[in-house]
Amino acid sequence: MTVRIGVNGHDPVLYFLSTLGLLEPELDVEWVPYSPGPRAPWLLGGDLDFVGCGQTPMLRAHADDLPLVYVASSANRPLQGALVVRADGPVHTPADLKGRRVAFPPPAWPAQLVAGALDQAGLTIRDVETVESAGDADLERLLAGEIDAATILGPRLIEADETGRVRHLVPTDSAVSNRHLFAATRRFAEESRDTLRTVLTAMERANRWVVADHARAAERRAAERRYDAASWGGSARTWEAMLRRMPWGLAPIDSAFIDEQDRHGALLVAGGLLDRAGSARAAFVPDLIWTVREAVHQAHQP
């Protein structure tokens, strides 16, 4: 059986695993490159058996009733992304964003960050002027006063923080979790559990490889030119700083996270970014918790 796994430059663990040769001795694996974005869950079953994606694409997949399940996630990564404003600007609380220009990519996790922050003030995304994210240009636009807030992620957040001219409007994890998710078709998760466990064990070993030498991992990632990797920007220096900020380890999907996903589905509907909210609970398979724990334990054996 050939296992088809999606890979792109926005998926840290699967990216590193695809370069290390840790899985190939165990399985016949095909690494399938695809452009990052909200469509990853839709590739399952047709082009892929297993894929990593953000939290928001999963919410969109639930709305379309796709037959997929949550398998595992990264640990929460609150320092990997933030909603930032000018340090000397007029925005001090989420309530101050009402009617102001906020830049973020609507199909992706930053939409949940914005929605969660606004919800703290009883607001929705309909209460702000949404501006499409422009990647590297967002920091420049923010400092120039062209926008009032922006979601900034990865090495770009390191660069923004280093200017000393921005601040994080809210602690990211007060608004939303930031987990990278791993999903599979329900059929693959149920009928190929041993194969799935092997994939997860190799992923945890890739996590350990990163932790053993952040600088080595950062140099590899910064030099990558495949998989749309350059779209995240960053140098070896800023990638190393970001990799050190991030927790490296697989985590099971728990019931509390599923509840959060369903709550954020409702927030995106209220903000006009989803037509309907599906059910994250329907894609939750509790006994996969054991599978993830077994895989992590195996990866840490000598």
C-alpha cells in the first residue's frame, strides 16, 4: 500500500519529515506537493490519504460535510502568530478596532484569531473593515498607517517584534488556539490504523530532529525553494528564532479543542466568513487519542 501524504512549506513537521528519510524504510510513501491554502482537506480521498492543515480549513471542510477526521495536532503555538497594532497608535483594546482596517487572509487561521479577539469586545468581523493580507507588505502598511491592525505569522512576526514599533493586541491564546492539524479520511483512519501509527511515529521523530538542533533545521528550511516555501519569507536567523518559539511534539485531539472549533465555526458564520457551520464533533474519533499517544511513546524509545 502506498500512503499519499501532502507536503508544502507551511507545514513544519511534514515538511521536515519529507526531507529526512525517516518514514521511507517503514512504508511505501508518496510525498504529494500542493499549494498551501484552504483546500488541503478537499484533497483527502482523491489525491491524499493524510494531510496537515490549519484550523480554519477544517471548519470549512465541516461546512461541506467532508468525510474526514481529526487525527492529531501540534501542541498549541501561541507565539507563532499574533494580531499586531502600532505601539503608538490609537488601538489599545479589541473594542478600538470597530470600524477600523484589519488585514488578514479570510480563508485561514488568522481569521479565527481576529474573530476571537473581536468576540472579547462583543464584536464580530462585520464590525471592522477587512483588508486582504499582503504578506511581507503588511508590516510596512501598518507602520505607515494604511491599516490599523494585521495578523502576522512565522518569521515575519520575529521581524515585526524586532522593530520595537508594534505590540500584540491580545495574547493569541486568549483568542484562539494555534494548532497545526493532521487529518485523514475516515476510512483510512479506521481501516489502516497500524499504518497511521507508523506515520505518526515518524512525525514525532522529525519533531525530535528539529529540537536537537534548531539552527540546522532553520538553515534547511530557509534554503528550501520547493513547495511554495518562499511565501513565508524569513532568513536562517529568523527561522531559527521562530523554530525556538514553537513547541515540537504531536498532541492528541481532545474534546476541549473540538468544542473550541465548533465555537469558532459559529464566530465565522456571525462574521460572514462562513455560510454555515458544520460539526467538528462529528469528525472527532476519541480512540485516536490512544493511537497518537502510542506513536509518541514509540518515537521516544532508544
